[in-house]
Amino acid sequence: MMTYAEDLKAVARRIVWFQPPEQTLALKAYFLTYVMTYGTDEDLAITRKYYSDGNFEAALDSPPPGVFYRDAWLKWNVHYHRVPVPSLPKRRIPGVDPDSIPDLFPAKSYRANTNT
């Protein structure tokens, strides 16, 4: 089992309260998705000591569906210059065509120099 820094375990324990921090930290993209969605500025500062921008961007490439809410998804995609912002990830339900499920929270269209 990997050993993690106490400050990083404290972030994992606070943000993903429903499972042990070691279990959360073992799944890098999963943990970073939760940090980007629910983390405070302090949580992000601690997490950035251990993970690179490349790690955060990789988490955006294939986040677990159902974690990001629209505002966090928009914020982080714009932060990493992923414009236009893709649709939120969808859950895969066996026997259900994902294209048949409406996107109830479509991403807003963002342009580079906008005041919105």
C-alpha cells in the first residue's frame, strides 16, 4: 500500500468523507475530480503540491460521471483552455443508449474574451 502525506490524506478525508482516504487517493483521477468539484482554495493548494497540471488535465479527460456539477466542469475546462467546453460526462447504464438521455445541464458556450 502506498504511503501518502498527512495533509493530502486530510484533504481526501474531508472531500470524500464516505471512504477511507487511502482508498480515495489510490484512484488519482477520481480524487482529483472530487478536489476540482468540492475542494476549497486551501485543498487545491495542498493537492497541487503533489499533483501536476497534467494530472488535473488527465482527470478532465475521463472523469467519473456524476461527480462534476456544471459550474465546476465549466470552470476547470475553461481554466485549461478546453473551449468549447464539452458536455458533462454521462453515466453508462446497460441497455440504455446514452444519446437518448437529455443533457439537462448543457455547458454554456464560452469565448476567450467574454465578460460573462
